[in-house]
Amino acid sequence: VEKEEPYVIAFSQCMMDDVWRQAMMLEMNIEASNYDNIRIVIADAKESNETQIKQIQQFIDQKVDVLIISPNQSDSITPIAVEAYRKGIPTIIVDRKIGSEEYTAYVGGDSYEIGRIAGEYASAFLPENATIAEVWGTKLSSPAQERHLGFINGLKKKNVNIKTVVGNWRREIAKKEVSQLEDFNDIDLVYAHNDVMALGAREAISERDSALVSKIIFLGVDAAFGKGAGLEAVANGLLNASFLYPSGGDQVIRVAMKILNKEQTDKKYILNTAVVEKNTARTLLLQSDQLINYQNRIEQQKRNIDMLFQKFSMLRHSLFLILSL
Ligand code: FRU
């Protein structure tokens, strides 16, 4: 019983050190546990376009069976992603987009729609002539642009004054940039393109004036599980609401499997969103705890099976040696 060589699914991830992306990895691993003929290889570009381009080039040279890319910045990563596709490697783009239709499939949430729903939601809390602090993700990434546009179009109030801050998707950067705003007193609402930046903004405001945070509405995006992520923050009341941006980790593996099995795939898999307020956040948190527990058990069982398999191979080998004496 020799094991067959598994298919290699390569994943070029723009960054790893982030709660939303850790949730994505967990979802990928859960889905991947269903198949024993694949191996997932991950390269972390650590938010560098150059590193990501090099890593994708290596995957092309290795002729991996499927390539998954979550691009750091859309324009910079487009040429190398297109090159992979043109060289015949099935290429799945996940989360952030590239500036071309030359890929096999795209998996991700609808950031424009998320922004629009957030804009509508925010309007219910806003007075006339309101002031909003909008904390941007990296300006050159598609979700930041779409979450901004959607939000502006979703706003139902006129004469809104928007203070723009760029947080590059990072809690610490958002905190620093918000703390450099001259005045917080007029801010009615903070809309951040992800939850960790909303938390950074909240921290900056609360450090200068702790009474102020209870008067400001804080909205984020992602609603991811895990320590320091959005679900926890909404459940604890640090954020008023978040808008679910599913990671697509499980879907991306299912699409990769379809490609490997030579089944037809769609061009786009657009994932749904939902408003997540306190009660929903609590329920989702409980569910995610269960999920993590199950996955730990599955992984333990897989390790047990692998060990059994190794023992069996060794036994077989010894038996063979004895018989050939
Ligand atoms: C994580 C992240 C998420 C966000 C997504 C956008 O790296 O910043 O918080 O929703 O990337 O691409």
C-alpha cells in the first residue's frame, strides 16, 4: 500500500500575521481534512509586493497543481498572477482582486455591498451634519476601495463630513494615525475597513478622552473569530457592529478540488455578508469554539492514522526482510 504523491496546492498569502487570515487558514485546513490526496504549501509575503511576486514565480517554476493567490496590492500582483494563468497553472484569486480577468476562479466577499450596508446602517445613528472618521485599509487594495465607495453610496444623510485616516489594515497603524487627528470631539461615528483598525481607532480615542468612546459608534468589517478579532470585540461591546467578510478558506479548497477532479468551475464565487451585532456575535463565537474543537480532534486522529500507517510500513518491511533471508 504505497501512498500516491499528493497534489500540491500552493497558496501565496499576502500576510499571515493577522486574525482574519488565521481564521482563513483554519477554514482551509478544516476543508482540506476531507481529502488525503492534497498537500497545501504556503508562502507568506509579509505585506511586500516584491516578496509575493518572487514567491509566485517560484510556484510557477515548481509547476504546482493549483495556485491560490491573495494579492497584497492589486496592480502590482496582476502581471505575475496572469503569467501563472497563461502558463497553464489553474489560478484561484481569493479576497483581494487583481486587475485582470485572466484567472480560473475568484473567491471572496462583496466588499462594495459590505460598504453599502455599513453606510445604510450608519445612517440610522447619524445626526444632521455628522462627522465620520473613516479608517482605510491599504489604499491600493481592492477591498479598501470598494468598502469606501459602497459606504459613500450607502449613506442616507446629507452634508456628512468625513475625516480620512489610512490604517493599512493594521490595528497599530490605525491607532497611531487616529491619535494624530487634531480633534475627536466632533466625531459621531468611526467606520473602519476592518475590525482590528476600528479597535485601534477606539484605543487612540479612549487614551486621549476615555469618556468620549461611549458617545461614538464604532463599526468594523470582518467579524472574524479568534483572540483580538471582531466577533469578540462586538460581543464585548467594544464595537457596535461588524459586517461579516467571510474568509472563503473552505470554498477556495473546494474549488481547488473541483479543478483537480477536472470538474467545471464558476468564474466567481461571491460570499454573503450579514450585520453582526452583540447577540449574533455571541452565538457565532460559541459556534466557532466548537468548530475549533472538532478540528483539533480530527487533526489528532489524522496524526494517529499516519503513525499507524508508518508502523504498518515498518512491519511490512521487516517481514519482507525476514522472508527474504
Ligand atoms: C486581513 C484583512 C482583513 C480584510 C482583508 C481585506 O489581512 O486586512 O481584515 O478584510 O484583509 O483584504
